[in-house]
Amino acid sequence: MSASGSNRSSSSDRRHPTAPAVVETRYGTSMKFTIPSDHAAGQEVQNRIMAEVKKFKYNSDSQFAIKLALEEGIVNAIKHGNKHDPNKTVYIEALVGPGQAEVIIEDEGPGFTRTEVPDPTEPENLEKCSGRGILLIEAYMTSVEWSNNGRRMHMVKRND
Amino acid sequence: MSEQRPPVAVTQEKDIRVVEFTNNKILDEANIADIGARLQTLIEESEHPRLLLDFTTVDHLSSAALGMLINVNNRIKQRNGQLRLTNIKSQIFEVFRITKLDRLFRIYPTRAEALVSFEQ
């Protein structure tokens, strides 16, 4: 997948999602979106990507996994990354093919260090109301990598 | 994005409030906040609330929904009440298992088993 940033919207049209760039490639369907820090816009992107996942007939467990990871990843970017700032956008890139689905989600927030996020499954954290999104993404996806100081998440789910 | 219909349907079995979710997804924040507020009302109605949450309809649920359920559990415990969960589909149960919340909540395979589990 190409480096992010090239598809970012200018500040003038940040309040509206940019028209997604959808391209059929030999590896599958490539999609790029830049959306405002808004949950409805995030939901639209999720639906577009899931439509491709369904088109390639991923099994029920893989579809469940990808939907959950998209939900958690996009919500994290909007809420914890951009902190709902209307002047910040979330960049999402997906390549969905018959063999695997690959998704990049990048926010414009301060970033974070994965190893510093408390483990929500520890007994002392079990009754806390937050902190489970990342755990679920990592449990359900085949691989997850963080870069750009935690602002950029690259996750892959194999269709097997 | 609030729903036209209420996000939960509540029935009563003796003094136990049985709550079913009307949407197959418990994902978006507005929906979760709405469910949380309705459960809070049920909790406040009783000195020792007894709630049974029936997940029959639920196909998707997010970490934000888990947070809301933990909050509900904490509030019920504060009032010396009881909370049970039932009819959780295997894919959703896996979410509870991964987060180890299957250890925090009392989860039963059927509604009948959950109902008899309430302590007098």
C-alpha cells in the first residue's frame, strides 16, 4: 500500500468526507478515504469496506473480526486520537482481496505508545470501563503494527 | 442517531427485569448511551435491582458497549442487586472471553438457567 498523506483533504473541505478513491487492482479493491472526526462518517467508511469483504465471501468469523477491528480502530482514531476535533481528519486506506484484507487507519492526534496502555484483562483493570479496543483489534486480526508514534495502525486479516 | 424505537424491550419475570436489545448491533455511541440510560432507570427503580440481559438479537458489540455493561454491573453491585447475561451468541461470547469479562459477568446459556440463578 502506498504511503498515506497523499490523499488528505485540504483544510477547506475537512468538514465533509472526501469522495473515496476506489480502484480495482490485481490484488483486490483499493479504497482511500479522508473523513472528519465524526462517527457517522466513520460508519460510512466501515460499510464501504465491509461491502468489499462480503463481495470476496470472507467466512463469517473473518467478517466479524474485520468489522470489529474497523469499528474499534476508527472510533479510537476519532475519539482518542483526534479527540473529536473538527479540524482534524482520519485517513483510512483499505486493500481487500480474496486472500487478505489490509487496512491502515491514521489520525492527527498526539499519538501513543502501545506498551504504555494498561492491560484491561488484569484483575485490577477488569472493572474499568475503557481500554479494550486495542486488545480486541490485536486478538482478531492476523497482524497489527503501529507507526508514526502510534497515530498510524496497519492491520491485516487473512481470509482463511 | 437515536432510534425511533426504544433500544431495549423490558419485560418482568417476578421481580426480575428482563431486557432484550431491539437492535442487532450495539456499536455506536449514541445507541450505547441510550441503552445505558434506560438500564440506569431500571436500576434506580428498585432498591436491590435484578436485571437479566438477553442477547438473543445481538450480532455485533464494541468495546464501548462492554464499557457500558461494566458500568451497569458496577451500579447494580452498589445497590446490592444482581445482574445476569444470557443467550450470547458464540462470536459475541468470544469477545467476552478475550477481554476476560466472562469472569466478571455471570453468563448463562439459556434464559431459564439465568432466571433460576438469581439468589433470593
